[in-house]
Amino acid sequence: MQSTKALTLSSVQAPESTTTQEQDRAKVIAKAALKKKSVLAVICSPLQSVTGDVHQVAKVLIPVLAAATLARTIDLPLTAYVFAQIIILAARVGVASLCKDIPPAKKTDE
């Protein structure tokens, strides 16, 4: 005879420890990535046009991070946790502080 027990959300979620471990790993990867000049060179130019609002930072950085990761311009795992941590850290630190050692992109007059 089949059980008629209702399927609850808690019965299908991943164990919390796995999620926490993934988040902690993503945080470590994001902090390390934001110390690399190669990553900063890719993200700082697009960030010059945004305020410190996390939504604006995300809107600009997600396509930049995804494209650079897929093109192997930067070495990052293509995961939402890592991208989210980079976005949160960039918004918290602020563009001026994050990109202080990266020269602004030169504008070309055409």
C-alpha cells in the first residue's frame, strides 16, 4: 500500500550543511578572485558606470563575469554562488576602493 504522506518543501531541499559548505567555498573563491589583477581588469571598467547599489552591480557584472569565465579570460567556476559573492563583495567594498589600483579604461574617439 502506498503512503499518502504529503511531500513537503523541507523533504526535497538539500541538506543545510551542503549549502553552507558551498556558500563558504564560494566566499573564499570570490575573495581570492577580487585580489587578482586579471579579474579586476575585466570587471573594473564596467563597474565605473554604476553606483554601489547591489542590484546595479549585479546587472553589470553577471554578463561580464559569465562571458569572461566562458572565454577563459578569468579562472572562475561558473556558479551562481561565486558570482553572487563577487557581486556582494564588490558592492560592499565600493568601486573606488576595489578598483583603486586598476587604471580606468581609455576612451577612444572615433
